[in-house]
Amino acid sequence: MERKVLQDIYGLDFAKIDYYAGNNSMVEQMTDWYGLDDSYSSLFPDIGDDDPENSFSAVPYEKGSQFMFYIESLLGETSMQAFLRAYITEFHGMAISSPQLKKFYEEWVTTNLPENATTIIEMTMWDTWIYEPGVAPVPLDLYTDAVEQGRNLAQQYVDLAGPSPETSTSVSRAFTSPPNYEEYFDFYGSQKLAFVQELSLMGEAVDVELLEFIDSDLNISSNEINPDAKNEWYVLGIKKGYQAVLDPAYKWTGEQGRSAYVRPVFSALVEVGECETAQSWCNDYCHTYNVYVSSRVEKSIVEGCSAAEDEAGDTEDPSDSGTTGEEGGDGEPESGGASALLLQHYKIIIIMVGAILLL
């Protein structure tokens, strides 16, 4: 519904680039968190005995929005508007189930578009969209010139960067600003996000020196006001070891309590082994988040850092086992790192029960 309103106000290009950037974020979560074949990447996750909060992600928002976009391609814009009005009139103030929505949709199509109703209902593939895991079952046309502007600017920065010096690490690379780099400042928020996302996808072609140069042109670390682009930039910088993002990212995690912003930042810290930093930031800010967000952040630190400790332990020389280097004066392991964080927050009870509404 939000993107439908954005489309009516700003045009289809604006809405499409929001779809594009949102889809990138969703696929990244699907891949990193549970896998494209997992039920949690569907619009009807099979939670079973798991904690319901573990199924929470961008999937219901992005895949659900894409489903509505696809339905509009079948109904046409005018009919889609009529369907949405009928839906809101029928169910305002209520939470309904997917079967209820499916029944209402098929009855509405049969009544209002009788000549093509059977074909439309078959092409909707309702059960496939709702119950099958993974990305959208039908490729959506999300291409716009606005998307390409963001992606192309990222590519130009990479193409214009000189090769990394092979003879001496003390020699700096040569960089050239794209001739149109100032267009960034007039980008839509989602275009800026697409720009940073494209940099994230470029692997080793993007390094600390390039990020520093881009920052000297665009001042993303200190001056960017779009929250999505800024958050993505902080995550990218942390993963690449770009130290200049740490201070603004620390401040950002204290200003924001939204899961979509703070969790990726903490996860990035854990991913690169900055467990002490992640714990310190969480000690400062986690108590200000709601219980769902704080518990997810704390769990990611505990699990991620414990896994890293276990992996490091597996690589240690067996002859070193049993030493007192990691023990306190009384012979017991010192409390610290992820273990201390777990003990500090063991009383937190996670409660998240919700219904996901596609519209």
C-alpha cells in the first residue's frame, strides 16, 4: 500500500526503485539468515516449535509487496485500485488470514472481471506465492533508469580507481571522481541505497581506500540523511574494515531502535570478529531497544562470537590445552566476551506473536 501511494505521488520509477532496493535487502536476508529453500523465506513460514521471532525478516514486507505488484499486472491499475478499496471497506480495523484474503480476492475477480476471471485466478498462482519458499516465482520488471543511475555510479567509481599497487603497500592508489558524481546528491533515497548495494556486491573490487575516496566525494559517513543508504554504508564499511564508519555507526545504533537498522550493524561487527566492540555497543544501547530487538542483537553476538571462539579453539595446538592463560586467579574461566553478555541477559524472555498481513 505504501508503494502504491508513492507511485501515485512520485511516479512509477520512484516506486520501482524502492521495489528494487527492497528486493536486494530481502534476498540478502534470505541467503544469510536461513536459505532460499527454507520455509522462513515464504509468506507462510512453518514455525513449528521454533521461537516465532526467528521467522521475522523483510520477507513479508518485500515478497508480499511484490505479490501485490504482480496482481496489479494481472488486474490493471484501475481494477487494482477498485480491489484495494473493496478490501479496505470490507476488512478495515481487522486482521485477517491468507485464506480469507484469497477467498475475497477470487470472489471479487469473479464478480468484477467475469470475462477473464478464470484466467486471472489461475495466473495469480496464489498458493505458489504464499507457500513456496524463495524469491518471487514470477520475475518482475523492476528496471528503471533511476536504478541504473545508482548502479552505474558505483561501477564508475570502481572502473576509475587505479589498480592496487603490487610492489609496495606504502604506495597509494590513484582515484578519479566520476564526472557526474554530484548527481548522487539529487538521487532518490532508494537510488542512494541501490548505489551502496551495488558497491557491496562488487567484492574485492571495493576496498578501504576506495571507500575513503568515495566518502571524500559524497560524505556518506558523516552527512548522509537517508537512513537506509546510511545504514547500508555503515555495514559495508564495517565489513571492509573502514574505520571511519565506526564512530558514526556507534552513534547511529544509539539513535535507532529499529531492527532493520541495528541488527545488520551488530551482525557486521560480529562477522569481522569485532566481538568486543559489538558487546560494548550493546552494553551501551541494547537496554534502550524493545525486547524483540535487544534479544535478537544479544543472541547474534552470543552465537556469532561463541562460534568464532569454538573455531579458534579447534585450531589451537592440543599441547596448549589446560594452561591457565584464559583462567582467572581462582582457576575458573574469567567472565567476559560473549559469555558475559549471555549471563547478563539470561532473564530476558522473548515474546513475539504476530499475524503477517500482506497489505
